[in-house]
Amino acid sequence: MTDEIPPEKKEPPWNAKQEEKPVKKNEQKMDGITKKEEPWERNLISRMALASLQEQRRTRRWGIFFKSLMFIYLAILLMMFFLPGKFSGSGGMSSGQHTALIEVRGVIADNAEASADNLISSLRIAFEDENTAGIILRINSPGGSPVQAGYVNDEIYRLRELYPDTPVYAVITDMCASGGYYIAAAANEIYADKASIVGSIGVLMDSFGFTGTMEKLGVERRLLTAGDNKGFMDPFSPALPKDKQHIEGLLNNIHQQFIDTVKKGRGDRLQEGNDALFSGLVWTGEKSVELGLVDGLGSSSYVARELIGVERIEDFTRHPDYFEQIADRIGVSIAEVFTKASTGFQVR
């Protein structure tokens, strides 16, 4: 019996063309691989579902973001409520004997940090604290509103009468001019550095006149008033002699109030017969001692340690909280622009 060897199966040559199958209508061929196309309806539904899922994720992220902001906001409010001194700088009651410090910093104005409301609130809290051995008003101010300074001056005298055993010292750092000295005059004693700028006991009102400019530009000023003097000192109209005379009388009146306040506070410590003291000039702290505007040279630490006798200093300065500062800055800046544009002058 003979073994039959089956014929070898011949492979087609490598470069032989293979018979391609026809591609159906819903199929496509890519790189030799036939893929079945999905119906357009299913493709559209898939895209819509994916877009909806992405939108849900996006909405969830924004929801987490706003919830986190709300949580932080509530946390800050709770901290401000339970720890007001940390945020508002109001000082508050403290334990142990101390020297109370109140900063009078910057321009003295109703909308400023050194406003009468802030300073008076700080003074009342410091005086009412039974552990306060003495109060230091640390002043670094070029002046400001005579009304605001007058409020603070009057309140210092009132509180000194209520708490006669609590002395008040004014300590000047860089500058104590005009309204700053108006406040300092109410203190029991005033101290400064030898290079401090002290004085400027006077009143000014500054403005501008645009009449010549308007004529050159061909601009006509149309000012309608009810009242003979309602438009006096208008910056776009010529200054009349009677208007200037009225303003000078007003300034002299305020100046005399300032002089009386300084004489009340300083008394016979002022150098006699020196009219230059009330002329608006300024002097160094060293010269001010000779003139009687200052009692001596020294810092806040010196006054607390050597005069009050309690070296530990507690800050009782009241500041607006951070939210108030942001809101006030925006509103006040806009208001000041319109006010200055409409009035054309300021009183300092």
C-alpha cells in the first residue's frame, strides 16, 4: 500500500491582489479594516448625552465654587462677630494695667480713618476701661476739618472731667499741624521728637478761577441762582470784592476759634507776646518746646514708661472693618470727585 502525499497548499504570492469584498452602504473602509457606521440618529443622541454630562459637571463645579465662597464669607462674619477687635481695631477691654494708645493718622475728615466718630469711639472705650492707667494720642497728621477736630477736642475735655485720674498725653511723630494740633491742645501734655513738624495754627480755603480760560475757549458760563449771593465764589465767574471780604471774615472767625482753643489748652505755657505762634507757621519739635507748643521731647514708649508709669501699651485705635473700607473707598471717591468739581474749594 503506498502512502499518498497530499498536494501542498499553495499560498498566493505576496504581491498578488486579493479579491476585495464589496463595502455595504452603512460600512466604511479605513486602512483595510471595514468599520460599520453608526446610524446618524444614534450618533446625535450620543453627542447630546455627552454635552449634557459636560454641562452637569460644569454646573457642579460652579456650585461647589459658590458654596465655598459663601462658607468663607460666613466664617469671616462669625470671626468678626466673636473677635471684633482683630478686624475693626477697636481695642476693647483688656486685662491688666496698660497704657491705651490711639492713633491719629492722616487727614482729619469725616470719611477718613482719623474721623471724629472713630477717634471718639476709641477714646470712650479707653477711658471706660478700668485697667487704663493713661492714654496716648499718637498724632501724625497734616490737619483737616476744623469741625471734626473740634468734635474730638470737646470730647477729650468731657472725658477728662469724667475720669480725672486718667491723664491724656499727645505724642507727635512726624507731623502735627493745623487740625492735628487742634486735637493735641486738649491733652494734659504734648511731647514730640526734636525733628517733628509742629504748628500751622491757621485756616485756609483754596480754589481756582477759570474765567480767562473760558474766554479763550469761547465758553459761555450760564449760572442761574435764586438769592443774590447764592453763586458767590463760583470758579467760572470773576471773584467779586464783597465775596472775598465775606470769605475772609469767615476764615478769621474760624481762626479765632482755633486760637482760643490753643490758649485754653496750653495756657501760660505759650510764649508770651509771640504773635507768630498763630500765623500759620510751623516749627521743629525742639523749637516748639521753647515756644510752649510742646512740653518736652519723647516717644510713646518714653511717655508710657516714664510719665504714665505703665510700659505695657494696648492699641485702642478703631478702624473700619475691611468690607466697610472697600465700600467706602469706592463711594467716597466718586462723591469727592463730584463735590470738588461742583464747589471748587475746600476748607482745611
